[in-house]
Amino acid sequence: MILLKEAESMRRVKIGNISQRIHSSENLTHVFFLDSSGKTRFGRKIPSDAPLKQLAILYQAAEGLEHIIVPDGISPLPEGGFCLSIDWNGSSSPAQGIHMREIIQPLASLQTAGLSHLSIDRHSFIKDCEGLIKLVFWGDGLLGLGRNQAPELVSGGIPGIISDLFAAAKCSLESSWLKDIREQKAASELCSKNYEVRCSAAEKAGVLCGKPAFRPQTLLSDDLTFITSGSWQARDREINSAVCLAAERGWACRVLRHSVTDQGRPLPGVAEGTVTTSPEQLIRNTFGSKGGIEKLLVISEVSSDQPDLTAIIRKLHILSPPGLHIIVTGQSVPDTVPGKVLKLAGKGETALDVPLQMADMTLNHKIVTSENGPVARIPETSIPDNVERSLSGETLFLEGGWRWIAANPDLFTGEQVAESLFRLGRYREALDSVPSDCTTLKAEILAGMGRFSDSLELLNSSSDPLLVSRVYTGLGEIGEALKTLEMANSSAFLTELANLYDLSGKAAAGISLLENGLKNASGTEKVGLLCSLRNLEMRLGLIHKALEHAEEAVLISRQTSDVESLIKSLQARGRTLQVTGKWKEAQSDFQTAVLLSDENVVSMERPAEIDLLDIEIRMGRIAEAAIIFENLARKLLNGGELGKQMLLMLKANLGCYLGCGKKALPHALKAEEMASEMGLELYSGLSTLYAGKLNIQAGNSRRGIELLNKAMSTGHILGDKHLVWLAEIELLLNSESVEKTAEGRLPDYDQFPEENLIVRVILNDQRQDSLSALLDLPSPFVACRLADRYGMPEDRLLRNRLQKARDGILSQMSEEIKSDYLSTFITPWNDSEDPASALRNSLDLIRKQALWIADYCEGTVGLETLENILELDRISTEEFSGSEEVSHTWPLYISGNESNLTAEFLLPAAAVIASLPSPELQPNSSKKSLSRLVGDSEEMNRIRNAIERFAPEDIPVLITGETGTGKEVCALEIHDRSKRKNGRFVPVDCGAIPENLMESELFGAAAGAYTGISASRTGLLEEAAGGTLFLDEIGNLPLLMQVKLLRALDSGTFRRLGETRERKTDVRIIAATNSTLEKLMNQGIFRSDLYYRISAVRLHLPPLRDRFSDLKALAAHFAEKPLSPGALKLLMGYSWPGNVRELRNVIKLAAITAEEAVIRKCDITLAIEGDKADGAVTLRDAIRVHVTETVNRCNGNRAMAARVLQCDPKTLRKYLNS
């Protein structure tokens, strides 16, 4: 028995006779047996593959501990495995009546040696012949074979005495050992799921274990939290507290600990050779196939020697995958990663996991479990110098430790350093450091730099065919790229080869190639081939085959649990379902693909958002599409030239739907140009199609039809039937002789329901049914466009559906886009006979509504009464699904039979409701909010997100915007959320300081530097030391001062006026301007080098007229009295040239002058808008407005108004008549 030799400290015991076997619910087996001398022994079974050498080390550490019994015998069992045993003579099992302290004493003894039990059950405690309770330290718990484990251990936390107390207390309660009720209560607290409760109970029981410093809710409240300072034991307690709460909430948890051999690794605590170069791989390597909507990742003891891990965490924080929470602990915080920082009291050391056989057991340590068996958790400073601190250079490079390799070039080969720099995108440094004999690597680097011609010169017939193909593709030589992979004749290149066939218009050849490759493929490889085959089949119109192969790809992906393959196959199936008219099923596939992509941070060559964006816009969901487009644009802009080309195509396609002909046409033309240069024939054809549609929208029909014909020809050349049909339909829509043009074509569209329905409408073949079917898809954009082109149907219900669809589309558009859409598509829709004319003329209905209004004003009835009078399902002041809007100052929303017609009757009721103060317009009740930025518009949310992202970074910010938009408020918000928030915020108006005083104001002056200064004075740069200097209207800074300021910012030093001594400065610069600095640079008024120095981050604050949706919130924020809807209507009808500052002043004045408890329309005084610059008014106009308003407040009594104004009545009449 070779394994038994590893357990030299234990004697081999022969089992004579097994008298009893005990199988517990924890899947443990204990035995009583007689040894060869006839003595009774008690043992526990362990697996045959248990590491006995490590077990012997653990027993040696536990030897001699008080109240602890260490097994001294080992026996092989007939059925396999081993039996660890102790002498049982004179011992017995515990009985009722023992005390909690007797159970705690052995655990405390183990703690003194840095040990934990981790496998406690009722057979772990025994009563010896003297009646003392002792604990058998089997050691299997530290081998990872534990039972009855505490919640933190189940979730991957760090074991300790609190974990053992949980199991011991639970065991004592289940075995009914504790007789005292108070001790039973104490035991219940010790086995609570709440870690804080257990720590408090342990302290009450006299166990010195410490308690977490922070509530676990605080640790889990943010996406990224750092826990720093304090001892490593204190940080471990915070980890356990967090994972306990996360597990209780049902989160998936993973805790990674830093081992002694993890130096430079991109991910500690995982198997050697685990590649981790992206957020996607980090999530996959830590959670694997673990499900869970919410996930907690804890990385313990991160240090400065893990720059690659730090970079990935930073990317994860920026991407913010939904449901992912990260906690990082360590002695200090990485400077480059923003996140919430929680500091523990005191300073301690970093602890690392050391393999048990390498650990010095005399040091301060804690032995804990790990995926590789028991390890010693030891302070880093106590680890011997001869311990190898990192893996081999080859393994580190494979895992993705590129930043570490690049930062320590002397420790690695030149090729490893150069390739690491290349993988990091540092191409110039990589090119400079690549060894001369690494020609393939040099060719890769040159290709990465876009120097494809130079790269090609280094490659030859023996070079990697895939690299050669990609270089040819970069040069736009798709034919040569195809030829290269065809000559390679390798199954590894099938997908790339098929894509090249697709792009070059040889879809049929690609299909044959993929079908042969599928015969021997399996798993994820087969999924990739099936998805490529589906793409080519779609090009050729083989829809049923394409759907069959997409379904098979989804099925295989689910079986293999490969997230990336599942995303890809869902996209493929969704696009096929969309073409076949199953839009809702397709939408579901796309939404799932996007969700999986976001949750797992997967980056696909074709982002899943592209498909979801297309289906959402087709379904008329403009608001949802706008959100998707914003996220998608960020991804594509980082996707190189191909990503930029795809983004331009998307903009052009959206322009076709929204009628932005002239505005979107440049996107289509540029997209086609880029596609042609890159040899992307299919993308070129699609871009040409969009350019044709947009030209027609822009009024250039002749050119548009030429381009549509060109796109159709491209489709014929490529064999892409779908492209051909899309171009044909557009030509049909713009043809004057439809019947002749479309003759014989209708059957071709049977596989494409949307296209088929469009052609039926064009040909007037069951036009009403086809329009109804288009709305059912739903395809409201197309249905409304066809109704515009060919007239409204006679069916009243269908007319109402079309009207509702059009209103739904328009309601989601901005004013600018709505204007484009209406001018491009909407023609007057003829009104049919009004079926509700009798209803509108009903005097009885009007009388009932008048009675309701009277009762409503008295507060005796509500909207539900009006619902009954008008026989409606629902009336509300809040918009709800399926509602019709009653357009008014303060709209109502209704639903029910003929609700679109009944809406007219509610105008009087809406007017009454609008005249009463609205609860939504009460004075702001959240003035204690930390945020100074008011409003929930898309623009303000964008600014908030930018501030959240860049405020913690110590870099300059340039804020632009018109006067009164809140630039200083924004600067204050950045300061308060920065690392300098405890420093001063020093504002200076560069336009308000005379030029001759500017230098002394900014830099200070020495005594006697100029006349009248008798003592030295500090400048604003010194005043702001450690804080933020806000330079308002920096465009007014004189050129000479620009030079001096630039020098101070670049060097970090300056001189006071009249001094020669250099002084250091440490400030963050936030600048603001209402000027266009680029124009000032072109005019030579502002220095370009200073501009680039202060504008690392640029924030533009929109004028109030561009974010009117925030006006209601702003008005409520400034008001001290509630506003009536009429007052709000007046405010919203004004252009606000003075922006938020003007609004604030108008509201404050109205609150002062209002004689009632409500600010009404008559209390609002606005400037007269006209052709005057910046909304200014003449003095005469201002006086006339003030006089008129005063007369109105006096109820038209001019004599009273003259007394209030303290002027002659004749003067008053003069201004009223002017």
C-alpha cells in the first residue's frame, strides 16, 4: 500500500472484527471494530484518494492540543478507502446535560494552532473515561471532505472558528445535548445564517474572534467595492459576512484567494493554465456554468503585482454586467480602478495561501481549505525567500499576464515581451522589441498597425494561412484571401472560408464546403458551422433549411452549455424567424442573446444588439430602439473599421424608417464607400439600397431609383435573393405602373411574409387584409407608410388601428425626428363619416358631464364617476398601456369602446382638472439630496453617467454650454464625487478679473511686487491646493496668462509675481466656457496646447430648450409654492434664452408676487420674445409688461394699479396703449 507510506505518523491497525457500522445523513460512515489485540477502536471512513501526507502534517500540528484527540491508526477497508481510528476503551458518546463551554473548549484549542475542524457531526465529540468532552480531529474537513458546513463555506468563504461553532451548535441542538434553555438559545444564535449574529454570539460565549466592521448590506450595495487596510483576518471576516448574506439572497458566489505562486497572474486561485484576458473569460472562469441572476465575485488579497487582473476589473466596472457584484480586498486599492472604498481600522499585512508542505508551521498562520487541498494562510512578509513566487513565463503568457510581462521584461524572453505588448495594443513598442528571428510575430504586429503591405512582405508560403488571409482581407483583396484558405485545405478554417465566400458572393460554394465539414464536426465547432451554413442558405432563399439548421445549433448549444455558442445560435435562429414573419419569437431570441451577452460580458463579432435594434424599430418600439442604439454605438466604435462601417449602415437604415432622407444620406454613402474599400460586397449592396431609399426621401427620385437598381443588380450577382427582393419592393413603391412592373413576381415572396404582404397591398390584392396582417406582425412603420401611399382603408376598425399605430409612432419621436417623418411620409388621411356624431350632439351627455364637473370641484366625486357616465373602461391622469390621450395642458388618458372619439368630450373635464393645483407640481421635497443636477431627461442622465465615471479620475474636465445652463453646479458635483472632495473648491471667473490683475490673482504676489502690496499674498492656485480650481469662462483668459497657466499645469510648479522661487501645486482643473474654443483657436485667440491640456474629458450641458422634459422637475425644485398646470404650460411655451438661471429667477419672483398659496399663470412674468439678440427686450417693453401684469393682478382696476406702481394714471394708460 504505497499510500499508507505517506502516513508515517500513524500506525497501521489490522481490523479484526467490525462490530458496528454507522451511516449518518451527512454521508459519513463510522465503524466500531476490534484490533488484533482485542481492543475496541472507533474510526471514520475516508476515500482511497485522500492525500494522507497532508493529513499527517495536520495531525502533527494538532498533536498535544488540549481537549483534542488525534487519530493514531489507519486501516484499509475491504470495500475500499481507509479507516482513521482512535482507541475507544473507556469512552462513550455525549449525553444530555453537557454544557456549551464543553463543546467550545476543543474548538478554541484548535484555533490556537490555526486549525479548523470543518467536518463536525455527533460522532466527532466523545466523553473520555474521566468524563471530559473531547473532539476527534479527523482532519478530513480541511481536505475538502467536510460536512455540516457553515453558509460562508458553502459559498466559498474562508473557514475559522465561527464556521466550526456553527456546525458544533447545530450538532448539539440536533442531538439534544444541551439541557439549559439559555444555552439552547445561545446555540441557536451560533448556527444562525446571519454571520454578524454568530460573531456576537461567539463573543458572548467568550470566543475571541472579532466582528465585521461593516454591514453586509453595505458591502453588496455597489457593483464594485474595495475593502482595504486592517489585518488580513479582519478582511477575511468581511468576506464571510458578505458571502453569507449573498447566499441567503440566492446569489451565486465565488471567492478567489491569492496564492504564493499567483504573482503576475491575471486571475488568482484558479487552475494553472486558465486563460483570462477579458471580462468575459473572467466571468466564465469564476462562475463557469453556474446560474444565478445575481452573482457575487470576491477576490481576496489583490496586490500591485497583478496589473492584468486590475485592468480586467476596471473593464468590468465600466461594462457593469447586470447582476454582477465584485468585492476586492487587499492592503491597498489599485489607483486605476474607481469603486467604493471601505477602510478598516489599523494597518496589517497581506496574507497569501502557501501549500501545506512549504509552510513553516511555527509562524502566525491559519490552515484553510482550497480547491487544491489544505493550505496555510500566512502573512506575506513571513514567507521564505526561496519559495517560487510565480509560474513560468510560458504559463503566465498563456494565461494572459501580458501587462506583468511587459512591466518586467528582464524576467521573460524577448518574444514573450513583444507578443505581450502586441496583445495589449502597444504596437509601436512591440515592433521595437520583437526579436529579428520572429518574422511571423512581426508580420502580425504590422498587420495590427494597419501596415498590411509591409506585413505581407514578411510572409511566405509556409506562414499561417489564417494570418495571410486576414492580411489580404485588410488590403481589400478578398479573392487572394479566399485563395489562401482554399489552398490550406484545413477544416480549422471552414468558418472563416465560408464568411469570405459570403462576402465575395459565392454562397453556393460556401454551402457545399460547410455541408462536408459538418459530417465530422461536433460540439461548439458544429454550432459555428451550422450558423455559417444558415447565413449562406438565407442568402440563397433556402429559408426552411436555414431555420432547420438554426434550430439544431440552438439545441447543441444548450446541451454543451456554451454561452458564446448559444448567443450565436440564438441570433441565427432569431434572424431566420424574423424573415419568416415570426417577429415576437425572433424578438424573444434577440432579447435572450443580448441578456446572455451582457451578463457574461461576451463580445461577439456581430453584436446581438444589432438584431434586437432592427426588430424593435420594425415593430415601432422607437424608445426601446434608442436605448439599444446608444449601447450598440459604444461597442461598434471600439470595433475597428468594420465596426464603424456597420454603425454607419445602422444609422442609414434607421434614417430610412424615420424619414431622415437628407440627414441620413451621408451615412449610407460613407458606409458604401468603406464596404467597397474593404471588399465587403454584401454590405456594399445593402448600403446602396439604403442610399437609394434616402435619395428618394430627399426628393432626388431619379438618383434614388438608379441606386435601387444597382442594389438589385448586386443582389443578383451575389445570389442574395433577399437583397434583390428588398430593392424590387422599393422600386414597386416608387413605380407609377405597378401592375405591369410587378407582373409575375408575387409568388417569389411567399417565404417572406412581410414582403409578401407589402406586394399584396401594392397590387391591391386583398389590401385591407394585408394591412391588418402587417399590423399583426407587428409592422406599424410599413403599414402606415402603405396607407400614406395608397390611401386609408374603408373598414372603420382598421382605420382606427392604423391611426392608433401612427399616433404611437409619433408619440415616441423627438420634435426634430417627428418633423422629418411627417414631411417625408404623412399625407392627409381622409376622414370617414363620424359614427359618433349622435354621441357628440347629445345634450343629455353634456348635462351629465356639467353636473360631474360641479361635484368634482367640490371634491365629492372622482374620475371613476366620469367613467360610468361616459361608459369607459378607465380614465386616468397617468398614461397606461392601450390608452388614448385627451390632449390638453394637463392631458387625460382613457380606454374603452370608441375611446378615440369620446376623447373630444373630455376636453371640459380636462380643463377643470388642469385649473387645479397638481400634486406633481408641489414644491421640491428632496432638497437634502446630494445631487445638484435636477431632471431625468436622456441628456441629464448622460451627464450624470459621465460624472459618475470620470469624477473619481484625477484628470481635467472641460464643461461647455450656454450661459445659465449650470456649468458651475456641474463642476461642484464633479468635485464632490472626486477623491479631492475634502479639499477646497475655488471658482474664478476669468472674464471678471482685469487683465493686469490676473497673474497675481492666479499665482499670488510677493510683497512689493507692485504698488500698494505691502505683504505677500497667495494666489488661487495655492488656495485650491489639494482641491479643485474651477476656471469659469476660460475663453476670456488673456494669451499671456494662457502660456503661464499651461506651464503650471504641465510642470506642477509656478512662481508668485515678483518671486524667483518655484512653488509646487497640486490641483485638479475644471474649466468652463460658453464660447466655442475651437473657433477661438482658429482665430489665434486661444492656444491649442492649453485646450488639449484642459479637455481630457468634455461635458456639454444642453440648453433648457433642448431638455424641456426636465422643466417640470426644475420648476418644482425652485418653487416655494405649488404651480398650477396653467403656469407650467406658460413656462413650457417659452424658449428660455437665459436657461436654468432665468427659470430660477422667474420662479422665485413668481413665488414672491403670488398673492395666493398657488403660483398661477398670472403670477409668471416672462421676457418678450422677438428678434432681439439672446432674447433681450427693450426697457420700454419690459416696463409695459410689468404694468400690464400689475393691472391684471388688480383685477383690471387701473386706479388701484397706478397706486401700486406709484405713478400717474395717465402714465399707466400710455404704457397700456403702447
